[in-house]
Amino acid sequence: MEKTVIKCTDCEATFTLKKNMYAHCRNIHKIEHLSKKPKMSQCHICDVKFVNKKCLFQHMKTFHNNSTNEKHTRIICPYDLCEEYLFTSLKLREHLCVKHNITVELEEITFDNLKEFETWKQKIEKETVSMYVLDTGAKKLFNGILKQYYFCHRSLNYRKSGNNLRLMKSMGSNKIGKTCPSKLETTIVETNGVASVKVKYWKTHCGHAQEIGRLKIDKENRAMIAGSLFIYI
């Protein structure tokens, strides 16, 4: 009787027993939780993947029913008077490139720890007169890796929490009601208690001006900026 051969997906090592392959993955590749990856069902419109067809059908009904498209996506092209609705950031970048000849520049950087990442983030926010805010909490993947997404703070609409009411800013809302393509995608990997951070930084802003008055500035930087502006008065 021919024995079943099980391959490690990371290094192609072969085993006859699953438990030996699991032990190999834990000891060699430091993967604690290993399960068989399910066959994914993919949406042919927006390329989002799902673990089963039931989820895909629900997605199609919710997001790609023509009568409800506009109600179920936050991603809207920010270019001038264009109001194209998209379903992923990738589709937005492709739309800007093809329809409006705008290429969203991408830079990829790796930091040794979270402190280095935070220092870099503050630096680029100051240099570009912008802010990047977390869209949702961290998403933990099956292998323990954390994903986080930071959007340009001018993107999307203001989301009111609870019954709180607030006065409108004198300049109007920071939110443009559309989606600026500039964002950060961080992948946090912990090794021996130290978290390294891999960053994808889409640098190109669209749909708004870079205005100092739109930023939250601490007292020290506010005084520095005010002093700089006073020189030119």
C-alpha cells in the first residue's frame, strides 16, 4: 500500500504523518497553529476571497447588487467631480491610474521595532502636513501576524459615536466624504519578544489640499509653527 506523502508548504520537506509535519512547522518555522488552508471562493468583480461559497453569495448580494452598491462601500474616487464607487483600495488605485492618469506611489520599509515605526510615522506626517489614523483595530492572522491599516485622516466621512454631538469646525469637517489613496499597511511580526514592522506606504494624496489647520498639533509644535508663521507676517 502506497503511503501518503505530506509536504511542508514553507520548505517542501516531506512527512508520512501529519503530527510529524506539525512538529516540524512548530520547531523549524515557529508556526504554532497550523491548519489546512480551505479552498477560497473569489469574487469576480472585486477579487475579495472567502472561505466558502455561502459567504461569497452573501457578499455578492450585499455589495454587487446594482441597486445597493452606493450604500455598501466607503471607497469613492476623490478626483475632482468623479464619484466612482470602488470596493477595495487596489481598485481605487487602478481606477485613478487608468481613468485619471494618477499613479499612487508605493514605498516599502521594514523597522526593527514599534518605536522606530512610530518615530518614522511622526516624521512623515510632519513633512507631508498630513496624519494617518487607524481605521480599525489590529487583525490577527492565523500565524499570529498582526495587520493594521492607517488611512489619511481626510478620507471618508465622520463617524459619530453614540449620541454625542459636536460643533462643526470653523473650517468645516476634515473629512472629504471620499477616499484619499494615501494609506499605511503595517505587518507586525513578533520574534523573541521583539516586534518588527513591515510597512507599505502609499504616498500619493488626492482630493484635498495639505493644510496645517486640519492637523491635531501638540502645544510644542503649535508654538513652533506659530513662530514660523509670525516671521512672514
